Amino acid sequence: MSGWRFTLKAPPALRVDLRGVTPTALAEMSAAEVERLPVGYGNASVPLAEFFRIEPHEKRDALLFDGDLSRFDRVGWKMAGGSIRVTGNVGHHAGGGMSAGELLVEGRAGLLAACEMAGGKLTVQGDVDDFAASTLPGSMDGMRGGIFIVMGNAGTRFGDRMRRGSAIVHGNAGDFLASRMVAGTIAVGGRVGAHVGYGMRRGSVVLASESASFGMAPTFVPAIGSAAVIWQLLARHLAQQGGPFAGLPGRRIDRHLGDLSAGGKGELITAQ
């Protein structure tokens, strides 16, 4: 089956829920079936064709969205394969719960991007709002796998309760970065806010900016043992992202362990 191109007709007055609009779900549908696919609009369900001009696309298992989707939530929600590309902004929950495939947002994303993501790759070329790579309200586990790349800045609580995977921010990050982190890797290329690693239990946080200054919590203590070999493996992996991470393998590090107030054994690494 071919893929599909969706061209936005006009910005909607209310928020639209695009859950269920994934490459796997649409793979065997006809054009008429795709046009009639119901999506949430406020407290009602309306056909997808109300918002988009829909055309077949030659690339198999691919969905292309053209337009500003700032009022469209759950783009790529629980996608399990294929690819989605958005040439504009997206709303909240982008890539939430995705387990495979690739989602590219050529703009910014709203709240809770990559929340409870379990696999695949999500790239946001702009900024992301608060609680990205974190947990849904009422859940215990945040991002659980995959690769999440933010080319811009991230809001507060980035990686809250993160359990697995790699989350990389090329720009700045807000307060409570990696709060209550359980495992995984977070790397930030720019400045960070207050309370980095609050309640952190395990995992690695890498701050790549040589000029980054923040108040290290007293519940993080200097690491005594050497981690030179592990650092080289991690640094080379992050260096593939380029930008502020390109020179990491050749830089020395300052490494702290914590958060001891939560019995944590995580590591907070600042490259110098």
C-alpha cells in the first residue's frame, strides 16, 4: 500500500485528537476509508477529511502532514512502525507511547512529547514544552526506550520518571531536569535550570555546555572511582549527534553521584 499526504485546509477552532492516525492503522485503507476515519474534535467525532486534503503518497508506510498542527494532539500516538513527517508544529502528546517507527516534527511540539515512549525515534527540530520524555498523569514510568532528539529547547520536568532510552536536547532545558529519573540517558547541550536530578535514582545526565552553571544539590557527591572507559563509550555515542556534543570524547569530566536523599545511584556528568 502507498502512504498518505495530509494537507491542512484551515486551522481548527477546537483541539483535534489524532490518535489512531498512524501508518500501521492506515496501511490497508482505501482513500474513502481514510477520509471517513473519525477523529476527536472537542467532545465530538468528525471525519478526518474535515481538516485535511488527503492524497496518496508513493512512499510506503509513510504519513506526511503539511501545515501548522499546533491544535492537533497525539500525532504519532502509540505508533508501532512506519514513518510520520510533519512540516510544521504539533500539539500535545506527540509520539506518546510509540514503540517503533520514526516521527519527525519540523517545528515545535507541545506538552508531554515522547511521554512513555518505548521505542523508535522522535525528532523535534524546534522546542518542546514541559514534561517531555516523562510520564502520563497517574502513571509511574516515563520514557521507556527509543531515541528522542530535541534540536531546540526543552521546558521543565524533562525526563521526569524516565526509565530507559536516550533523550537529547541540543538547546537549553528548564527546571527539574531528570527529576525522579529511574534509568536511561539524558544529554543537554545548553544551559539547565534549577534542581537537576531531583529525586534521581539511577541513569546518566550529561551536561555538554562548558559554560553551563547551575546549583549542584548537596545530595549529589563527587564520584571517587574512575569511569574513563564507560565515559568514552557514552561520549562517542553522543558525539554522533554533532553540535554541542561533537567534541565530548576529547573533554574531561566532573562526575557526581546521587540523589542520595532518594537512595539514588545516578550520575550527573559535566563536561569541561
